[in-house]
Amino acid sequence: MTEGGMETTPGLRRVVTFPWLLLYGLGSTVGAGIYILTGVVAGRAGVWAPVSFVLAGLVAAFTARSFAELSSRFPRAGGALVYVQEGFGRSWFAVFVGLATASAGVISAATVSLGFVAYLSEIVHVPGPLALAAVVLGVGGIAAWGVKESVAAAGVVTVVEIGGLLAVLAFGGAHIAAAPTGSFAGLYSTPPGIEEGTLILQSVVLCFYAFLGFEDMVNVAEEVRDAPRVMPRAILWTLGISTALNVAIAAVAIGVVPAQVLGEAEAPLALVLERSGGNAELISVVALVAMLNGA
């Protein structure tokens, strides 16, 4: 039996439905990056950081559309490896892409795990090597347990991540609403000049990082029910929701804390929540959870 022009027997169990795939995609795309990247982009693009995220979302739409189309035609677990093989017909090139993708996953997971241990040590005293081993074995064990279980775990963590972002939007939005009339609109009273426009475009490159989660989604295509129909929908919904979250968070953050101060903050969203009357420690805990999701 063939599907999308490729052999599908033997295959994997198709147990992932649209809601779980969407949560998995949001966890991969939003992740822990938004908790840091907002400050970095604000420090560079200033009050025009939300515009940078909008433009980055538009640029990412081309990639998302490509992944959506390819995942519909070739719903296989190989993801980018399969697409390169089908497009160029060169096995050595496809293997190279597959190894590069796997290497990137190993390196990013190791980096995120180290970051988790570093942040955890600021809250509780735990021996670094022991905590690192526990993280690697823990997330590895969940992944080995099964795709249904690991996607469900990632989905639950994603709900926690988004809950933290919604808390920032709620407290920050209330703070902006209570400010003197026109103070927020005053930030955009004059259009950006050439220098600001250059910084906005430079920031788009940084913002684009916030939308790189599609390659993770297509790797589970062979375990998604009705993948040719569900995969494209989930990818495009992921892009839309993640773009909206990034733009809204950037706008609210700048409305609460000056852009330059955000750019210098190690935990920008914690600072936003603190200045708007929320609990900054809440975001620190959520960021830790988000790092586990990334791993």
C-alpha cells in the first residue's frame, strides 16, 4: 500500500488527533523562547518590536505553507529527509539532511536541558550533574514510552506555558488600561524612520526563530490520524496562534516596561508581570516548565 507516493507498510500507530497535534506544535513553536526573545527584540527594535514579530510571521508563512503542502503529500515520519528524497532523488543528500536534523535536535535538547538546570539552581539547590541526568532520563523516558503519551505530556505542558503568557497579557493589559489616556498610543504617534526601519528588519531575523517548530510537527506525521488533512491545518493554526501570542506579548510588555529596560532584563516577562502587579516567580516556574517542553 502506498500513501503520498511512498510506501507506508510497515507503519506507525496513528493515534495523534488534531487538538493534540496543535498543542504539540504550539509547544514546539512558542516554547521557552518567547520568555527571553521578547526582551531581546524590544532592546533592538524598540517600541516597534510587535511589527518585527508580524513581519517574521509573514515570512514564516512561506515555510509553513511549504511544510503544510509537503506533509499532506508525504505524511511520513522522516519529515525533511523524505521531502529532500522526493524532490531531488538523491539518497546521500536526504541522509545528510536527516543527520543534520537529528544533530540539531540533539544539540538543542542538550542546550535547553543545561538551561533548565541553570534556572533550577536559582530556585532550589540541586547538584547540577544529578539534575541534568534526571532531566535527560525523564524526558527521554517519556519519549520512549510512546508517541501518544509523549505528545499528551507536551500538550499539558503547553497549556501551562500559554497560561503563563495569558497571565502576562491580563496583568499587563490591566496596567496599560489604568495608565493615563493616550500614553500607550503615544508610543506610536510618529511612524518609524529609516534607522528604525532598519532595526525592525534586523529584528525580523531574530523573531523568525520564534516560529521554527514546523520541522518537529512533520516528524510525527506518520502517527497522526488522517494526516493528509490534519497536518496542514495544524501547521497553519500553529503559525497563526503563535504569531498572535508573540505580537500581543510584545505590545503589552512595551506598554508596561520601557523597551530599553526590557532589552537589558534577563527575565523580561517576569519584570513585566512584577511591574503590573503580578507574581514574577510564577513566570520563572512556567519558563522552567517550558524548557522541559522544548527538551
